[in-house]
Amino acid sequence: MSASHESAWLFDQPPNAVAFTTTHVFKEGREITHVTHDEDDHGWQFHYGGEMEAADAMVVAMKEIVAFDPSVQEVADLPPGWMATRSFRGAEWTREEIT
């Protein structure tokens, strides 16, 4: 595999696009276990599985999420309107359509 292929951007949004996460992930270092690809605006959300409140929300660049946890690239092909969950970093992702 060439170096250019390894660094290819896999998401449908550019590296500087907005992504939603929480302080639990970015400030406390909790594992990303829930990823949502929004149907309405094709935006991405990266969360852990615990309780969250509006005050916990953070807006970061997509590239910051990938730098924090490169394993989220495993779900970069998630279609809009779908979500992926896992038990912990390194576990297999389960994908499902959001109903």
C-alpha cells in the first residue's frame, strides 16, 4: 500500500467539516462507541454510550475526530441516515438504519 493511499480521506465530508461530539470524548478521553451519519445534512456525530446533556456538546473538525481515534474510519462508508455502535474501541461495529 502506498503512503498516499494510507493517508486518503475516507469520509464524505472534508477534513475541516464540522463534526459533533461531547466533552466526555474530547476532554475526558472516553471511547467513541456511537457514530451517526445524519440524513438531513450528511453531518457526522461521534459519541460515547453514556448519559449526555446539551451542555456536554462540542463542535470539532472531522480531522480532529480521526486524529483522536483513527478507528472511526472503519465506518466512514456509513450511509446517511445510519448509525454504527460498538462496545469499546477495537470491537466490531454494528450498523443499523436510523428509524
